[in-house]
Amino acid sequence: MQSHSGRPPKLALLSSRVSSPCRFLPLRQKDVLEKVEDASSGRCLTFTSMLRGLGHLEHLVLTHNGMFGDVAMELAKALQQLHLRTADFSRNRISVEVWKQMADALGSSVKLQGLDSQTSTS
């Protein structure tokens, strides 16, 4: 996969497996919204659009990614249409206020994990 800037993407991730651990890269808003070319189909997708395409995803682990609230909310919006059961956002930089917004966006059927292990949000 190549991004439109010609650089290799920071994220080479997704398959339709039921669980996708993604603990190896920092996620910034530009990273989740930047279009990346899918080599198999030739389509340009963003990280959030790839997530929306994982209809069978039940468990998502995005820990130690250094993400702030803006990225967390983009991801929560992308995850709304999935049949997700758990989402672990431990060890990021998500404020309590944004955490509540994420929980509201995802609904009560998703067990949101990691609020008590957020690092400093300042």
C-alpha cells in the first residue's frame, strides 16, 4: 500500500479477523484520515473507512498509541456501525470528557476499556 504522498503507510493492518490487535503505531488525526491506496483493489481508503469495512470485527485493541481525543472520536464514529463487543483504548491520552462522548457514540452494547489507564492528556 502507498499513501498519496508516496510514502509507505504507517498502518498496514486490517483483515476480517474477529480480533485485531493494533498496538504498534501512534495514531494522529491525519493518520486516520489520510487516504491510502489498497494494492489489491486499487481503491483509496482511510483507516476509518477500512475499519467500517470490517463487519465481523468484535474486539478492537488500540493501546499505547499516544492518541488524543480527536482521534478517539473519529474512531468511535467509524466503529458505530460494527457489531463490536469490546474496544480497548488503554494507555492513550483521552480525557474523561471525550471518553464519555465515545461511550455515548458507541452505545451500551460495546464494552469500552481503558479509562482508568489513560496517560496525561495535557
